[in-house]
Amino acid sequence: MKKQLPDNIILVGFMGSGKTTVGKHLAQRLGYRFIDTDTMIEKSSGKKIAELFEISEDYFRSWEFQITKALQSNHKSIISTGGGLVTVQKTADLLKALGTILYLKVSPESVYERTKHSTHRPLLKTENPQETISKLLNQRDPIYKSVAQRVIDCDNISVEDILNMILSEYDNA
């Protein structure tokens, strides 16, 4: 039996998992509003994510909490979160109250291929980005799984197929 379409759908997952791309397409398909928490943080703070990280990761995470708090009254939205947003328990708890959470899961190899030319990802400015990706993804995977109602494996699958997998569960989608 299909479920009622949720009021809000929240996409969590590691950087490069496709949250923004899938989120924009899903919002368009459903006639929902698309919200990207990183974009909201940049608009609200007047700084780029990398600049906030330079101050401190804790400072950036406090912005994520404030933005998640501000989203509590949102309806009919697809929300794409930053890759580490759910690593702070109080922020993850707020997120759970906001709607249905989907974990877009990707392998470390896919993340590296998708992000290796990116210049705006502060956590990858290391000597060995592949090692950093594997380590962080191994730490975060159980967290993503614990907050999500559904895990979608996004390796080697098209955006259209991901959308169809998500929408196949719901009436009126």
C-alpha cells in the first residue's frame, strides 16, 4: 500500500551524494519548494561555507542548527542538507521533526569522482582527499542510517531512477 506524500522531504547524505541535484528535480516534479541549507546559511551569514569553517567547524554547525530551527514551520518543501548537518544530535533531532528523511548513500569512490575538481569543499582540503572521504563516510554512514526512514543507494544510477524510486512509495506523486 502506498503512503501519503509527506509534507516535507529531507535529503541527507555525504557531500557529492546528489542531494542538491535530486532535491531540485524532486521539488519541480512535486511542485514543492526547494531549500538548500548551505545556501540559506550563506545568505543569512553573508559568508561562504568555507569562510565559516575557517572560523571553526563548531561555528558552522551552530549556523546549521539555527537554519534547521528556522525551517520548522516549512511545508511542501524538499530540503537538501549539508553533509555533516546530522552529526550534531540536537540538529538531527530538529530535522526528524521536520518531515520524512531520505539518505542518499554513495560509495567513497563515487564521492571522490564527483568532488575531485571541487574547490568549495573545506573538508577535502587535505593531503589525501580520498582517505578523508573514506574516513568521514565511515563515521557518518551509521548516523545517516539512524535518522533516515529510507536509504537509497545512489551509485551508478541516474537522477531519474532515483526520483522514480522515491516517488514509487507515494500516492499522488
